Amino acid sequence: MLLLMLGVSYYRDWYGKGIEILTGPAGASSWRKADDIETAILNATPAPLLRYQVTQRETQGFDHIQRLLAKDTSGTKIGFGMEATNHDEGFGQATVLVPLDWDYLHILCRRQLIVDLEEYLEVKIDPETPLRLGRVLSWIEEAESRRKNKTGASNKSEGEARRTAAETPQVFGTVGRMYVGPQLSGTRRFAEWVLDHYGLDVDDCAATGIGDWNEACVQTKQGELDFLFFSGPLGAGTVDGLTSESVLLSIDDICDAVAKQNEMRVSPAEFPQNSYRASTTFSDGLARSEASNAPSEPADATEMTNESSGSESGEGESSNKDAAKALRFCPAGTKTISTRRVLLCSPQMSAFDAYQIAKAVKETLPATISESWRSAPPNSAADVRPSGELVLPIHPGALPLKRGEPLRTLFDPWTWPAWCQTLAATFLFAFLSGMIAPRQAKLASVAVGDGEKEGIATWDSHVDKLEEIVKHSREIDLVRNYDKWTHELEHYRQELEGFFKSQKMLEKDYEVRLAQLHYIKIDIDSPKPPRHHPKKPTGNAKSLPSARSSAGVAIKKPVKANPKKRT
């Protein structure tokens, strides 16, 4: 019976149960990955005839997701997170379901900005050497300083100053020229750490009025933005769409400092050469460029070869467009910081749900990701922490998955081994059969003694006689005898119940006799007038005695039948 109650309670809790996936804003890597997670959960079968119902919800980013998970008391929300989140701010109560890939900080710079700086400052840029973010920022500062000096010279005539200002590019500057992600996103946290090392305030540099990454890409192509910060896995299609308009910047000069300053929640990492520009798998085996029609040879190298041959042939084409093409998007040695991306849930989620969801998602990941619970990326020399473990706590339901063991929960039959479930089902069937079958067999084969048969026969005789009197006799006044026959019917009903409870009578025989009593009661309660009425007095009304005799004895008037139904 206990197992039956547990099973009923389990199915009742599961009926209509849904899982909500919290993603980043449109265009973010988590927003793109959510469809794969949803498909994996929908295909999971946590129990016979049961499946999850999955929905998606966009948020501002990883920090926002963790705040929502901390408020989830139903245990039905999951979301994306990263190790780099500051878990000391009161919203780090989320737990890990399964580690996903690694998020790399991508710092993209508009190609045309670099070409303009190269020409304006007359500097030479080696396309084979990674460009540092700090170097580009210093060039912008120097170019802006020169521009102000040229346009603000007091010894120039008004026309000359206007002409100089027209010839000077107006794109130099950092205020409002950077996309650093939404307010509560992991990208913005990365950008804040990096820009702080260069003496810049992320709020001053951030462009306003941009809702998501898709809008940022459009404004970059239109020349409205110069820098874009993006945190996502290698081979992200979001970054792949901007390789022609931008280059990837390196932060090798501050990687170690950022990691140490933030308690080793991030790891120094390096982009594989020509990332997003080749059709083959990356060297760490984690991702593939989403541009399926990309050439096998890096496009940058081809463009550089064409440019060199053109210059040697004397064509002399050195336009800004050609110079921009000469820049490799990701030359060798481009350094950045990275952190492990994880799938999170509320601690309120049941161990069974956590295990089933984590297992379904883990099966969709490459082995190089699903089998590793390290915090540092594969192309890193070593873990930044000696233990190599994740900072975030792991949900109890996901711990067996990490150890490669099945989930075992005493009060959740669906987590038991197959042999244990079979044994429990057999025991439950035998238990229920033992409770129901004996009673049915006993009632079907009940042996009634001679005395008991005589009692039932006597009861049938009396009830049949009563039924005959009530239906056909004209010698009884039902009104005057209502209480008598009502009490007698109740007496017969009690006797009938006694026969049935003592198992002297089968259920079907009991129901037939009970119906007989029911119809007799209907006849007694019938609103028809009585079948026998007292005789009315005859003769002259004046000669009849008065209502009270001379002796003072009151004479009762005949009682009239009540035509109303008695209950």
C-alpha cells in the first residue's frame, strides 16, 4: 500500500510539470545553445509515459539568470552560468547540473578603425602579430590628442581650421563606442575587469540603446561601434558573422593579472590560430566553424597572398579596403581569458529531475567536454586552482553522474535498479491480490447453513406480504398506519444489512432485496388519498348532536386524510 501511495503521489506531482530554460539576450551564445538543451530534455524519458514540457525565457545575462534561480522555490528552472560569476553577492546559491564548454572572452575591433589609425599615426602593423587591446587604446588616445591640437590651433585661419577638421577622422575615442553586453551579463563583467586594467570605466565606454548582440553587429558594420566584447565558446556563430569587419584583439599583457585579481575564477587561454576562418576542427577538438562553405585554406592568408602579388606586379593598390583585408582575424598567439560555462539549477530541484536533465544534456555533448569537470580549458597548461574542481557547488542529483554511477533514491522508485523495480512491482501486485481476491472468493463461495437459509426465507416472506398489502389491499388506511409501516420497513432493512455484513448473502442478492424495500417505501409515501375512508354521517343536519353533548364530552370530528406527501 505504501508503494501504491508513493506511485500515485509521484504521478500526480509529474502531471503538467514543466522546465523553464533561462538564456541570455538574443544573439548570445547561451541563446543559441538553448535550442539544443531543449531538444535534449524533450527527448528524455524520466519515467514511463512521462516527458518534460520545456519553455525558454530570455534574460539580461548570467548574473541575471543566477538571481532568478536563487528565487526559484519550485525547482523547475534551469539556466546558463559561468565560473567567473562573483558568488559572494548574495545570488550565488545556484548549483551545477552539468558543465558545458568553456567561454572565451572575444574582444573584436573594427578593421577600418585600425587602418585609419595606421594611416593617421603613420605606424606599421604586422598582420602576422596579434594586436593588443592596450596598444589600440593608446593609439586612439594619441590620435585624439593630435586631432584636438590640429583643429584647435589659434594661429590658423578659420578656413584652414575647417579644412583640417574635415580631413581628420572623427572616429577616434572610446566613449560610447564599445558594446560590453547587457547590465547583468557575464560579458559585461569580463569587460569591466579588462577595461579597469587600462584605466577605463565600463559605464563611460559602453554604448547605449543596444538591446542585444544582433543589434551590435549591425551598428558595427555601419561604423557606429569600434569594439565589441563577447563571451562564448570557440566557433560561436555569433562571432563568425563579424570576421570580415573586425579583428580579434589580444590581452596577453593582463591575462595573469585578471585571473589573480578575481580569485582564479578565470583562466588565461589562447585562441587557436585562424579561429573562425578555417573549415577544419579546432586544435582542442571542441568546436567547428559554423561557416560550412569556408575554404580549407585560411581566407586571411589567401587575401594576403593576393595583395602581395598585386603590389609586386606594380598595380600599387593600397586602399583602406585592401589594408583592412590584410589583417588576420586571429593570428597565432592571441591571448584572452576563459571560464567554464555550466548549466545551473535551483537547489530546490529534486535529485531525480536534476539527474535526468543532466544526463540528457550530457549525452548531447562531445566526449572532450562531457567527461571533463576541470575548470580550465583543454588548451590551458594546467588548472588555475590546484584541485582543478569547479567553484560552484554541484547539485546532489548530478554527483552520481560525475562519478559515472546511476542515481539511487530510497523514496523515489524510478531511481531504483531495474531488478529492484521489477521486484517491487511483483510484490505490489501480490499484495493487492492478497487483499482483494480472498474476499471475492469468500463471497462467491459462501455456504449458508439451514438456520441462516430459514431466516432469509422468513424475511422474504414477510417483505413479500407487506408489499402485497401496500400495493393491493383496500382494507388498510395508509395514513393512519404510516408510522407503523415505516418502522417495520426500517426493521427489515436492518435485518437485510445484518445478513450481508455477516456474509450470509451475496452482494447481488443484497442489492435486489434492498431495491424491493426501496419501492415499498415509495408506495407508502405516495401522495394518493387513502384507499379506505371513514363513513361520513348521514341524515338531517339539524337532528345531529352538537359538537359538545349535554354531558360536556367533546365529540371528535373525523380526521381528514392529509393529501400532502409524508416524508
